[in-house]
Amino acid sequence: MFESVQPTGATARTRLRLRILATTDLHLQLCAYDYFTGARRPNTGLAAAAALAQRLRREAPNTLFFDCGDFLQGTPMADFLAHWGGWQSGAHPMIAAMNAARYDAATLGNHDFDYGLGFLLRATRAARHPMVLANVATRLGPRPECDETLFPPYVLLRRDVTDDAGRHHELCVGVIGFAPPQLAAWNRRRLGGRLHTRDIVEAARAWVPRMREAGAELVVALSHSGIGESAHVCGMENAAVPLAAVEGVDVVVAGHQHDLFPRSPTEGTPAVDGEAGTLHGKPAVMAGAQGTHLGLIDLIMERHGRAWRIAGHQSRALPVAPLAAGAAASEVIAATEAAHRATLAHIHRPAGRSAAALTTHFALLGHAPTVRLLNAAQRWHMRPRLAAAGLDGLPLLSAAASARAGGRAGPQHYTNIPPGEISLRHLAEICPFPNTLAVLRITGADLRGWLERAASLFCQVTPGQTGQALVKDGAPPYDFDIIDGISYEIDLSRPESEGRVVNLRRHGQPVRDDAAFLMVTNSYRAAGGGRFPGTGGEAILESEDTSLEILTRFVEAHGTIVPASFPVWRFRPLGGAEVFFDTAPGAADHLEALEGFDITPEGPAPGGFMRFRLRL
């Protein structure tokens, strides 16, 4: 691969080639197995990524291998290890797998904090590679460099490298890590105020000069933060672009968005070049999620006096091959096989039955039996606790969204649980994150704003016209909340600025802006995740139990569940306007459940989805 990397100009200077490999957002996906569906998932998982990394290392003797965070959470195995006694002693299976893959360094992501600080520290203690994190501290000082960071902010890796002439040199590579500053709020309940965060760019501007002073000849930023706006805004979640602009940062490895970079079509901003794979002209990569891709950056470095400078580079996000035999893959599998078998035994335990299919194929159209089930369980759990605390004087609403409803995760990322027996793996598919529950006090104006935020996922539609897109490209389905306890319409002919939510009612009566409600939702949303109006403040009541534990008890208590079939909301008719809606390939088998819609299958859509035509 190095052959295609061109230096900036002809020179007789000493030249060496350095390869950087990276994974991100592995989410404890280890061995190409989908615990939610019980099916093999070729081309995924750390074992396959490690096998590819091993091959690429053989091609390039000067290679470094990094991870960009969110490795401890994301599958039923993760919950089993953290909440159901699956990990008692020895190395955490994910850390054992990462040790087998031979990483050089890693940073942390927001979901690595989902099981609490004690769990995180205990799990990472066995890592054979350094963990770095510059913007998360146990105590903030007057300046970032005065903070008592939870992990070392950076590490200096001194490696013996070979130049093109076969001569040996010592190269000092500085590696610094960052996570979204919102993580302290998102995990406020579990972290208990013990952690504090700083803006990513602020921390970088403080620490990178110190890395250079300490001898770093190349600085690699592991940023569990996505590629967002170019302009820096203090506290921004996706800060990879302004991070790249920080003087002294040479390479950016990004994550968090579960996206690919470089990518096509190319980005249209001067700071982001999706074809060249650069941010502010500096090489960058983002390797998707769950080990589907391996990030690769090949650098040509030239000696200028006593300093090394990047003279050429190439970035790629390489898809992994189906899991094949190999030392690296075998070691990863061996390190985790016992945990895998124990997880399977745990998640196949029956919990109850469902009278109807639980799907998310049409969740963005309002047919969301999984969300309605989750909303019912949330209210069932919190209502008696509110009464016991004397807080039950206001109407109780419940908000939830589909965790698996397509989007960037692709056409297989949907829930499709058939009627009949429900096991723990089915419920884990509905609740894949270890969120707890919280109750907020909100107003009618907050409620309307909450719904408007959800409706911002849709495109504006012109009445009477055909061939229009329904859902914005890249809009995350997990931010489309459905709220039980009310009814409303969404008028897509209106721009977002004018308000699309109309006929908002409770028990047939219009909801006034000064009305008062209690809203039960998950801890991520309650803490401000997704920036919904009415969130981000103090909860009046919180639950220690996770959403999965609550849903499991709800199903066990009811035996057979009958998901609500009546709609909470509907689209306002728009004079026969036609829009296209892309969803799972198997969605056509569930059209009979979609009552009251004029919807027709159209055929395959880009990316492996199935396209439907919806008449409004």
C-alpha cells in the first residue's frame, strides 16, 4: 500500500515509512457473532480486525496499532459481565482480547463509563497497553495541565524504526486521547459527580505543547469524537475537525459516530477532504464500528535536521475479511471463548411471551411495538415509586426511541422478534445500553419542544409532489422519541422553524404550554443526550436498575405481553404528496401491521435497504 503514497517532493533526505492502524467503537464485538439475532456476522469483530492488522503489520515493519474507545459496552456479553456476575476474576475478556491483539495504546469512549468508575478502573487494570485520556479528570485545576486526570493524558512511545536505507532510528511518537465532554452528564447517576470533563480543543492546546517539549516527534490524537462542524464551539461533542487544527497535532484517529472516513462522496468544506482523508490538511481516519473496518494511515516521514516531518500520507478505512484462521484471531477467540459460552447460556433464558411481532422496521412511521413496550415498562416501574415518594400528583408520560432502526448502522440494524417465546437476548436487543431511568418535571412547552426535536429527523415535504425523501440523510433513528400518554400530528409541509407538531392533546384536550407533566425516560436522555427541550436538569426521581432489568421484570410479571397497536401520532395529510422511505429488506413481510398507511414496496435502495413509497 505504501507504493501509492507520494511525498511532497523529490529529496535526498532520510526517509522512513510509518503505518498506523486503528479500531474504534468495538462495543465488545469480538468474534463475528450477533447475540441479538443468534446469527453469525461475517466481516465484524475484533478477532477479524486483529487478523487483518496482523497481515498489515507484516507488510510494514514500522507499525503502531491503536484503539479509539467504546470497547467495554455494546453487546449482551458486556451486560452479562457487568451486571449478571459473568466476570468475577482475572482479566476482563475484552481487555484479554485487546492484549491478544497487541495494541500499542488506546483511549476511552463515553460508553466505557456506562458501568461505573469502579468497573472501568478494574477492567482496564489488566491492559498491557497504555490508556490515555486528556480531558477527563477526578479534579479540575485552574488550567488543563493542572488537572488530576483519570488516566495519563498522553504517552510517549519510543520505537526503534527502520528507514528506507535499512538504518535504525529511535522515533518518539506522542499519543494523546480525548472523549466527549458530555460523558460526565450522560453517566451522572453512575459517576456520582466524581469525574469532570474539559473541552477537547482546550485540553489539546494545553497538553500537545508539553508532549513536544517532552520529545514527541509525531503527535497522534485518539479522538473518541466525530467529524462535525469546522468551527470550534466550547464543549462540542464532535470536535475532530477543530482538534486537527491545533498546532502540533499531526494525525487524528476519530470515532464515536460509527462512520467511515475517508469516505465518498467527498466533503464539501475546506477543512474536511473526504477523498484525501484529511482534516485541515492532516491525515485522519475513522473506522466505523464493531470491527467492520480497520483504519489505516500510511505516512512517509523525512528527516529535516534532527526533526522528522510528514512528507506524504494516505488514509483508508479497510473492510475486514471474514474471520479466518490466524495467530491473532485464534488468540482473541481463545481469550474470550469461555465468556462467550457463558453469555449464550445466560441470554437464552426465557422471560415470557409476546402475542405479536416486535419490530422496528416502521418505527419512524410511528409503528413501534418495541418502543411502546418499553414505554409501558418504564411507567409500570416508576409509577409506584412516585406514589411512595408522594410525587404522583401530575400526569405521567413516558419517552423512548428505537435503539436499532437502521440509519448509519445499515440495513441489518433492525429488531425483528417473532411472536411467541421471548428470551433475554430479545429484550437485550430492545435495551442494548445499560441506561437507568429518571423522571423529569416538564411543562407543556417542553413537551412540544421535545416532540419538535424528534420530528426534526424528517425532511420538509411539498404537498402534492412526488419523489421526495422522508428522512434526512444520516439522521439518527435513536433520536426519534415516541411519547406515550398523548396524541399529536406531524405536519411535514412546515419548516422546522415554524413548528411541525400540531393537535397536541392529552385525553382529547389540547395541551397548554403552562401544563405540568412528569416524564420518565432513560438516564442518557434525561441528562441532555440529544439536546431535547426539558432535559439536562435535575431529575425528581431516579432508578438504580437498568432499562433491561426493568423490561425483563415487566415481561416476567405479565407472562404474555400484548404490545399497544393504536398509534400515538400520525402524519398530517399533504394532498397526496409521495415520499420514499428506506428500511430493512424484510419489512415487506410486516406491512399488514401498518394500518392506515398508503404504502407500497418499490424495490432495493442504496446501501442494501428496501425502499417504500408512502402517500401522505
